[in-house]
Amino acid sequence: MDLLIAGSIAALIAAALTWIFTRSGQVILRERLRAREEDFARQSSELERNRAEFRLLQERASSLQAELAATNAAAEARLAELRGSHDRLKAEFAELSAAALRTNRDDFLNQAQQAFAQLRESSAGDLTTRQAAIVALVQPLKESLARVDEKVADLERAR
């Protein structure tokens, strides 16, 4: 009996040890399971936050792309408007400069004609004065030559 009691006690001790080890293994497994569930919940929450942030970033990117397209369209329209204004101003400047050149040319020609007319008048007056001065210089010579001719004619008649 002692042996039976000792075997029973050993079996009880073995069962208790098995139960304790099994129980502590279950506790460890439960603790690991709980830690993994917490980690899973934390990672799921982080994944959800990342997805929400990704959606917000996609919406922001779409908004920025639309804004960029609108800005580009406005810039192209402004550029076309500026090119049109440039061409118009270039044509207007060419027209105004041609008109100014014509006006200046006409004014110059009028002034030149007036200057030449005054010069002609003054030259004509000078010519008359010079002719009179030349006649005044030549007249005494003419008269003197006429007297010499008369004397020569008288001498020839007398001969």
C-alpha cells in the first residue's frame, strides 16, 4: 500500500505539476494572444489612419491638379492676350511712326522750299545789284572805248 499511496501521491504530484505547467503555458499563450491582439488592434488602427490620410492626400493632389490646370489655362489666356496687345501696339507704333515721319518730311520740305524761295529772292536782288555795279564799272570803259573808236575812225578818215 505504501507503494500505492506513494504512486498515487506521485501521480497526484505529476498531475498537479502537469496542470501547473499546462496552466502556466495557457497563461503564457493567453498573454501572447492578448499582446498580439493589442498589436493587431494598434496596427489596424494605424492602417485606418494611414488610409484616411492617403485619401486626404489624394483629394488634396486632385485639388492641386485642378488648381494647376486652371492656373495654366489662365496663364495661357493672359499670354495670348499679351501677344495680341503686343501685336496691336506694334502695328499702332508702326503707323504712328510712319505718320510722324511723313509729317516731319512734309514740314522739312516746306521749310526747305521757303528757304530756297528766300534765297532765290535774295539772290535775284543781289544779281540786280551786281548787274548795276557791273554796268556802273563797265559804262565808263564803254564810253572810253567809244571815244577811242571815234578817234580811230577820225584818224582813218583823215588818212
